[in-house]
Amino acid sequence: MFSIFKTFFWLGWISFGGPAAHIGYFRQTFVEKLKWLDDSEYAQIVALSQFLPGPGSSQVGFALGYKRGGLAGACAAFLGFTLPSVLIMLALAAASSHITDTSVFQNIVHGLKLLAVVVVADATWGMYKNFCRDKLTAGLCVATAIALLVAPGIATQMLVLLVAGLIGMQMLKSPNQSDNTPFKPSIAPLAMFALLLLALPMFAHITPMLGLFSDFFQAGSLVFGGGHVVLPLLQNIVGDQLSQDAFLTGYAAAQAVPGPMFTFATFIGYEMSDMPVLGALVATIAVFLPGFLLLLGVLKNWQSLAAKPRVSGAISGVNASVVGLLLAALYQPVFSSAVASPIDIALIIAGFYLHKKLNLSILWMIGFFVVSGLLVGNL
């Protein structure tokens, strides 16, 4: 358990760039370096997280911890990956000065965004080689990327994954594969999710903390598509209790710090509660919990479901489509928010050389891009 916690705790400090970059960091660490699983199993976990509400990259990390050490391993992975971001957001919420407005902070963030371009591009290329080996799977990848670039949004994402799965079910199924084991979801976590979702609002008025937990649980239950979608939901929760400037400062900080963007809830919970630290922790747990309960409901028997011929074909189609999701994310928001000049392109090219040819560790890569961001910002 400590080994799982330690690995994810380290990743929690260095995983900049949002969910797409996190998926790249996870793949590099757990597929290529530690070999906890292969690319096929990893892509299945990524694909599963795309269908469920909640924080996609955190669900992937939770599932990796579960695969390695059961429920305790999943909790260790979540705690390790989320704790650094929570600590930083608590510090920012407690700080009186506007740290995020300083030029030094902005320059460092800019450099780390360039690192995210390198990580996501490498992950996209690696997964493309594994899952887009024929004309049909390559076509599904390209069609997914085009659809999301032309009409970005969670509805498009769900539609292309569904269509890719249906095409794969018919055209990519394995004729020699057979498995008659019935798929049985885990009832307890799904029942707990339904109970909390339906019952919490009726008891939210009893105490302020229960009301806070209920509000953030509802928000976490409705977020499809990653951290940015949580913004309007949390804005509705906050209302007039927090100034617009403070709200946007917390949102900007959540995008800048490493780890999951859902820790924006930490900042808001701190600001909204009479007991700031407790409020921050309650809000954080509540916003993550729905996605984890749903994941536990289907994850345990996901492999038996995946072994069925038609389901296997559907997964092959979805895997190819997931590569297209990463390809679209590589442009928006990763590339478009990071690259503003030819110097940025030059630094990305240098980063690819350091990463792929010199095999520079992620720590040295972070140092390179932090220094580069500071130098470029002062030109």
C-alpha cells in the first residue's frame, strides 16, 4: 500500500497539464516503466473512465490502484495523487496575496504547459501505434479527432465513442473468442451512489457541513467530460457566497497546479465554510466520491465483460476512438493554451529530443521547462 501511495504521491506533484496529460504520465509510469499492466488493459480503463461521470484521470488512477491492491490500493492511489494538489489549494486559499497574479508564477506555468504538450503527444503516438494498426481503426481515430475539433463538447465525445463501439462490435469482433461468463455489476457501490444522490438533498438542511457535502456530491455526479465542466456547476453552488474575483482566482490556480482539477472544490470549500479546513476536505471528498462509486460498480467484472467477442470488438473500436480523443485534446486545450510563439515550438522540439533520445527523467524535464518558462517570460 505504501508503494502504491508513494508512486501516486510523486505523480501528484509533477502531473501538470490536465486530464489528457495525466493519462500520458500514467501510461509512461505504469505501462512503460513499472509494467503493472499492458497497453490494452490501460486503454480499457481509460475508455471506461470516459463513459462515467467524474474526474477522468483520477478515475484512471483509482482503477490502477484497485488493480494493484484492491480497494485499499485504490484509496492509496487516490490519496497519493490528490494530496499534493489539495495541499497547494489549501495554501492558496489561506494566502492573503494574489500569488497567481505574479509574473514569475505565470512564466513557470507557461513552461509546464509546454511540457504537457510533449507528454500528451508522446502518449498519443504510443497508443496510436498499438491500437490503430489497420485502416478501420486508424479511420475511427481520425474521425473521432475531426469530430471533436469541429464540434467540441461532451455530447460529441459520448456520441463518437458510442459509434466507434458499435462499429467495432460488428467489424472488429474476434471470431475465435468465446466467454459465457455473465457480467455481474457490484451492487453495493451502485446502491450507495443512488442512495446518496437521491437522499442527501432531503437532509442537507440539518447541518451546514451536510449541506456542503450534498451540494458537491450533486456536482460530482453530473460532471461528464472532465474538470472544466465542473466550473458552471460549482459556480451555481457558490452563488453570492464568494466574490467573482476569488472564484476565478481559485479556478485559475486549479488549472495551474499539478494533479486533478477537481481540487478546485478544495478552494471553494475552504472559502465557503466557517471551519475552512474541514469544509475544504468535505467538499473535496464529496466531489470525487460519485465517480469512484460508479467505477467500483463496474470495474471488478469489466474484464469478464471485455472477454466476450462482440464486447471485445467494441472495445477495439473504442480504444481507437480514445486515441482520437487524445489527439483532439493535444490541440485543444493542451497545444492551443501553451503555444504562443515560435520559441514555444522550439522548446517543444527540444523537449522531444531530451525525452525520446536522451531519456531524460521527468524531474529533469520539469526543471528544463520551468527554467525555459522563466527565461522566455523575461525576453
